[in-house]
Amino acid sequence: MTSDKIRFFADEHVAPAVVAGLRRRDVQIQTVQETGLLGATDKALLDYALENNLVIFTQDVDFLRLHAEGIDHSGIVYASQHTPVGVLVRGLMLIYQVLDGGEMKSHIEFL
């Protein structure tokens, strides 16, 4: 594992409890709300994340479509809307512990 630790970017569909759970574990995560990008297009969110070397965590399938279209990104973690918070936090922690930012570039992980 390198020192290029993953920093996450939560889109607007992510429950605040997931963000809080990661922060309690000292994982850096920004939210769309905190960055003032609420209501921005998914492409704009991918661009912001790429510029800031952030891995997007989303529960919005539109990000999967953008990936399939070949849109460049710094990584996407996707989970369905009905995944329990505990499962999300544990899955994100596993990704955080075993992958680095470079390995996530243009890559998708599914929870």
C-alpha cells in the first residue's frame, strides 16, 4: 500500500450516517453539500473529483453510465440505494485499507 490514501467524495444520495462513520474512523470524505455542488450535474461532480483526486462514493447508477461512456474519473465506488449503512461503512473501509488513489483511477468498485 502506498501513501496515496483514498479520499472520498460523497454525492447527494449518500446518507449522513455513512459520512459520519467514515470520519469517526479518520477517513477523509467531502460531501457534495460541503463543496457547494448540490444540484450540479453528475459530469460536473466527476470533474470536481478528478481535479481534487477524490474517489466518488455514490448510490446513483448514472455514474456507472458515465464510466461506461469513457468519462475520465479518479474512481467510483457504487452501492445500491437499499444497502444498510453498516455494510456501506465496512465496504468503504475495506476499499480504503486495501487500495490507494492510483489504483482507483478510472476504476469502479461495487459494494
